[in-house]
Amino acid sequence: MLKFLNALLILTTLAAPAFAGGAGRIATQDEVAAWDIDIRPDGLGLPEGSGTVAIGEKVFENQCAGCHGDFGEGVDRWPVLAGGFETLTSDRPIKTVGSFWPYLSTVWDYVNRAMPFGDAQSLSADEVYALTAYIMYLNEIVDDEQFELSKANFLDFPLGNEGGFYSDDRPTTEYPFFTEACMAGCKTSVEITKHASGKDVTPE
Ligand code: HEC
């Protein structure tokens, strides 16, 4: 019996050296490559390729406009991709690639990773460059339909709201304004002073 157990132990150790109990396996290089598709703001991860605004417009018409509208204005409640400039501090900010997003690399990465909705990762690298160029055009970042975006000129187009993103500074800007939580001699009752109902905040 002991011999059998020993043999079993050696077998499992040989078959799966890194996993206790023999569960799981090491990911293959192809699997790692398939997951490793993120594009960094400094351009790391971008594949070779290029595409013009004009080509992007065609692909957009066929594969994106049904939801996002011909000009990125958004059909019904589908997301708006263009405009909304100067609205971030208003009561109803319109957050788009042009008004809100910090990096062009996020556009490339997002479209490549997740769009078209329902058929993600079906676009070629050239199509993603062309679509990114078209979204830049819709957001007035470039104004020439022949403009070609490529790996080589990708970093030349910082987005307007890059400076709107910064490290969390609440420990110095907000926390000092909060008073200590009340631990003794606090209010004895809590009263509701207002209700949202009747104010019509939620549409029927
Ligand atoms: C079937 C509808 C549909 C189609 C077609 C579609 N999208 Fe989208 N798109 C969405 C939805 C829904 C979201 C939001 C997804 C989420 O927030 O999880 C989105 C989000 C986006 C965003 C991010 C918007 C933001 O500000 O958060 C971009 C950029 C985008 N889509 C580009 C494209 C491009 C380019 C195509 C064509 C290749 C495309 N989409 C096709 C539905 C669609």
C-alpha cells in the first residue's frame, strides 16, 4: 500500500509540478499572448498598422453607426462618442472620448478589446487605427479626412482632458474637512426631513 502511495505521489509530482493536488496547468504562450493585449499611454503594446479617417468612416458606418450614430452622437440610449466639450463641470456632463478620455491609447485598446458590441475582437489592427482616426475626426482632434493614424505618429495626439486625471489627493484636500465620527453624546433620534417622491426625479 505504501509503495502504491509513493508511486502515486511521484506520478502527480511529475505530471503537475507547480500545482498542489494536480489541479490546473501552466498557461500556454498562445493563451498568454491572447490575454496580453493592453495598450499603454506611452504606446507600448501597439501593433504595426495604420488607417485613415476616410477608411475609418466606412468601417464605422458599417459596424458602429447603428448604435453610436453616424457622427458618434449616439442612437437612442447607446453611448455618445463625440462632443460634450466644456460640459464636465455642468450639471449634466457629457463624457465622450473628446471631452473626457485621458489617452488615445484607451480608445485603441477599448475598440480593439470590446467593439463592436457583441462581436468583440473581430477587427484588424488597421481597422482599429482607422476607427481611432475617425473618432479623433469626430472630436475635432484632426480635420483632414486623409489623415492617417499609425504606430509611428500615435503619440503626437494628447487628448484634451489628460490633465483632468491625477493621483487621488483626498487625504490632503478632503479628509481634513471631515469631523471625527461621533462616539458619545450623539443625537438620539434621526428624522427624515425630505422625500424625493413627488419631485419627479425618476421618470415613469
Ligand atoms: C450593438 C451596439 C454597438 C455597436 C454596433 C458598437 N458599439 Fe460601441 N458601445 C456600445 C455599448 C453598449 C457601449 C458601452 C459598453 C459599456 O459601457 O460596457 C459602447 C462603448 C463604446 C465606446 C466607449 C464609450 C465611452 O465613452 O465609454 C467606444 C469608443 C465605442 N463603443 C466604439 C465603438 C466602435 C468603434 C464600434 C464599431 C467597430 C462600436 N463601438 C460598435 C454599443 C455598441
